[in-house]
Amino acid sequence: MSVYVDEGFRPCVTECATVAFRVCCDDRVQIFEVSAEALITFCGAASKRKQDLLIAFEDAQQEILSVAARKWTFRPTEAVWLGLDEFRMVRH
């Protein structure tokens, strides 16, 4: 199963201070959102500022993809949430 970030959909910071991004898996795509808390705690974001969240997302993209792959549930109409609990499960 090949899982990768869709380059045609740039990761962006939402109003809720999450980073939304689209992941491709085989022939399906799914939107994911990573919480600011997870990016700060596990990915080294310096703050909840847009720039800091996007930099942390880019730097930890492989780790975020591994969490997304474990949380993969194909729901084309809604985003899959990746918060602190999802990162804790993968790290331990």
C-alpha cells in the first residue's frame, strides 16, 4: 500500500489551527487534519502560528504519514482527525 501526500493539494492551516492535507493511497484520496497540539508536542512546531505549523508539518511529513496510514478510513466527505492520541499510539 503506497501512501503519500498529494502534491496537487497544498497543506494549509485551517481556522481551527489544524494543518489539512490530502493523502493518496492506491487510487483513493482522503483529507486529514493534524491538530496544532500534535504538531507542537510530537513534530517540533514552535507555536500555533501558521508558519510554524507548516514548517513542522513539512519536517515531520514521514512520521505524519505513518500515523495517517494507521488511521486510514476512507470517508470521502469528511476529514480524518489526527490528534495527540493518534500520535501517542504510534510512538508507543
